[in-house]
Amino acid sequence: MEDEDEKKLLEDVFGESSSSSSDSDTYPELNYNNPNWAMRFGDLPSWAVKLSDHIYKAVCIGSKETDMGELSSDNDVGILPSRLLQRDPLFDQLIINLYQPGEGICAHVDLMRFEDGIAIVSLESACVMHFTPVECDGKEVPLAMKVPVNLTPGSLVVMWGDARYKWKHEINRKPGFQVWQGLEIEQRKRTSVTLRKLCEEPVELT
């Protein structure tokens, strides 16, 4: 995401809170009065629908209008498999989280109430997200088994399949943990926008 696009998205996310016609009035569940997070289920705000379309185009070859009719369950296109790209809507749950320097997320797998295919847009501060195998749950994870991913402001993370179900993801922003290529990353305020799809029935892993 370019700097101007990131700036516009942040204005859309937080600018509505000071507007008399904001989505916080239209959708009580999207509570911008909470200083750290806001959540929405069902119909998403217009800016989030637009963001979903951008994510679709980022992970799929071509546009939604031109390519959707050509997709089949046996034809995987781009980063996400076609069975996920054919969902309508692609996402119906939104959570916005605001993190101050030093605040991160513990290692976890997203709840099974959400379908496969999760998108996270990381804004404002650079950070390193680490992935560790679920099979190491409760054990000390060797550094060699941790997979670091460098997220610059405006980065998009898309998780599906094993990455969604069999690997935990975390962002430890305590001093000494945010290091990339031997250099510690300066921590600033970070905003994340996560988009997911609710399951009709909970997923049972085998």
C-alpha cells in the first residue's frame, strides 16, 4: 500500500468517529469510543467494503468483475484458492486494533468461528510478525522454528490453509524482540485492520 493510500485508509477508519453521520452511529457494534479496538459483524462500513475489494484484487489475477465468472473450485488463482475467492461477501467481520509502542499480540490461532482465509492490514508502524507451529504449543520454541515476517506500514498479511490453522502468529513488541536483519525496529503507534468471514458451522480440525 502506498503512503497516500495508507493515509486515506486511516482517515476513513478514524475520521468517521468525529462525523455526525459516522458508522459509529449507524452501527452500534462499531464502537469508535473505545480507545483500543472496534468490531463489526455483518454489513461492513463502506470503507471496509472498498478495502475488501482492494484485497481481492491484490491476491487474485484480474478484477472481481472480469475474473469471478471464470473461477472454478478446481482452479486456484493468486494467493487464495478460488473456493475462498468465490465467497460473497469475501468478508463479513471486521476488527480494528490500536497498539501503543510495546503493545503487541500473543501467539495464537484465530477462533474456529471464522472461516479459512483471513486478511490483516498493518498500518503506521513497522513490525515483525512471527509464526510458530501449533504443535509447539506450551513448549519453548527454538528460534530456528520461528518464521519472521517483516511488516512495513501498509503491509497485507493473508492466511489460509496451514498458515491459518496449523501456525500461530504473534507480534512481540517488547524491547529486543523487534529485530529485522540485525537492526531493532523503532516502535510507533500501530493500527491493524483484520477482515474475516464467519462460519455457518464451526470448523473441526482433523
